[in-house]
Amino acid sequence: MKILVADDSRTMRRVFRTILESMGHAPPDIFEATDAIEALSVLKIRKYDVDYIIADFDMAGMENHNFLNRLKHDGPKKGIPVLMCINASQRMVAAESIRHGATMLLERPFRDGDARQKLQAIEAGLKAKKAEEASQFLKAIVSTAEAEADLPFLMQLPSHVMKEFLQLSGRTTYEAGEAIFRAGDPVDSLYVVTLGDVEVTPKDGGRSEMIREGEAFGELAFMSGERSSATARAHSLSQVVALPRHRLAELISHQPRMSQHLSALVARRSKVVPKASPAANTEFSGNLNSMSFADVIQLLQVGRKTGIIHLDLAGKKGEIGLEGGEVRQAAVVGGTTGEDAFYQLAAWKSASFGFVSKPLTGEPNITSPTMPLLMEAMRRVDELSRSSDSAEKSMNELF
């Protein structure tokens, strides 16, 4: 990924560069700017080829949300995520930046772990978005594929496309008899044999197929989103490259002709492709002791998720419904609903939670934008915490 760090503090730019490099980003993929004007200049020079931006709320050129407005007006239609760094005193003012295009807020001072968690949330959202775009593109290819080709898949690719395909892929060596994936497994990558042979055996006991060097396998399940109907094993010592969905989306954006080769690959494998099954619900769970309420909401917002967060605090239960990443419903079971319920649930610091991806039912009981709603919830939680600390201090003084 390519990231722009815009901050008038050299120290802060160095801090973010260190964190990003520790997350695996190559130094040449991290760009720097000392103010909003320089940041816009860097973006224009790079033709806005940046995955996301880390920006200081206080630097020159940020006044009246000028930077965000210019980014929205001049940048790509899909938008570039922006992590805005603020001070505690700027919470309510900075919340307005969300309405102008910022994605998340990171409050200073922060620990490296806090910043890393925010950055990982943004990157997870970008990968999910790219994977979804790739899935939709692949399904379109499956439904319209007509071309056929006789050469092995890898040999069909022009040299520059093949080079990028291999650069974006992961490479694994398998011993003879070792399973690459089994029948019933999801196939999340496009696999190609680069050394040796791979044997693909249908789960119904049908005839096995030997996949030679340069050929792809598991492509129908990968492109349709269905689980594999066969088991793939290395027939001899084999080397296999695997290109994940989000990497394929990146390759297609750079090399549009890749779609023609994928069409030929699908058409050769099958003239009639079964309809893709609905995507399975996406779920994750945890405890608010280890992942804060704000981070859970922001992660789902960045990923534009639709579904229900179920919370449980010592038997008390609550629910928060999101649609496209925006909070639309909240309820404490047997108690309050709407924004009051959301504020109450935000204070359940040790609650367990689980998110289930599903369409919402019933009418929305929250209409406020999610980020200002979350900022108000955090303000109330802070006030409640200070009140508790003050009461405890008074009790200690009495005794």
C-alpha cells in the first residue's frame, strides 16, 4: 500500500513512518508532506495513487476543512481514507471533519499500539473493499465468459502482466501428497502451478485431473465465491503461487487486459457455470476490555458493514444495528432505545461483543451521523469516568 503522512512535525512524521514500516510497509511506499498545500501537491504529482492519508488537524492549510474539500473535489470519485490526528480539546470541532471526508480520528497523545490499531482498521477496510470489487468483477466474468485458449494460463499473459502477477502472489512449496485445499474449503486465491504437478480430485469420487506447470486450478470456486468441490494435492514436489482477491483487484486496475485472460480461463474450464451462492455472514467477536467500543464501531464503519453488534454485560444485553457502516439502531434489551441506548452501551467497558453480518429489520431509531454520535458517546463516558473518580476520591478523604 502507498501512504501519505502529512504533518508539520518532523518528529510525528518519523513516528508514523516507524509504525508503518513495522507493519510491513516498504519505505519507498511512504510519502511525506509538511503542510496541506504540499500534501495536495504530492497527491497531484502521484495522480492520487495513494491508498490512504495520515493528516495533522493543526497543520497549515487545514483551516475550514480546505484540504478535505479539495481532496473530495479533485481526488478519485471513490475517495481516499484519511486518518485525522487531533488533540483532546479538538474532539467536537474535529468531528465536523468526518462530514467533510475524514475517515477516522486519532487522539494525541497516543501509544504506538493505538495508532497501529487505527491504521490496521483502515487497511482492513481497504482490503475488504478491494476484495468485494474483485468478487463482483469475477462474477461478471463468470456469467459472460466465452473465449477459449489452448496455452497454459500463465503462458497467455504478456510478460509485463505475468511479472506483476507473480510479484503480487504468494509462493509456497508443497511436498508430494500434501493438500493445498480440500473439498468444502473456501478458495480465496487464484492458484497457479509454477513447478511440478497438482492433482485435483472431485469430492464425489470422479476422475482426477492433473494440473501442469503454468495452469490454474480452483478458479471456478474462486471466481464464483462457492466452496471448493474438489481436493487439490501436490502430485510431486510442487511450487504454487496464490493471488488473493484484493491483490487481483489491484492487478486488474493496473492491467485491464487481465480480464480477457480470466474470461478465457473460465470459458475453457466450463461452458456452464453454476450461480454463485450468497456470501456467508461475516462475523467477529471479542471483549471491550481488549478492543474498545470506539474501535469496534470505527472498524465496522470503515468496512461499511451491515449487521448487528450483540453486547452482553453480566447478563444485560444490548444491540447496535449498522447499515453500510452507519449506526441506524440501538437498544438495551428491556430498556432504552435510540441514541440514549447507544450512549449507555458505549459505557459497557467490559462487555463481550459479537458482530453478525445481516440485513437490518425494523425502522431506524438513530439518524445522527455515526462519527459525531460516537464522539458524543466518548465525551459522556469520559464525564462518567471523571465523576466516578471524584466520588471515589471524596469517599477516601472521608475515611
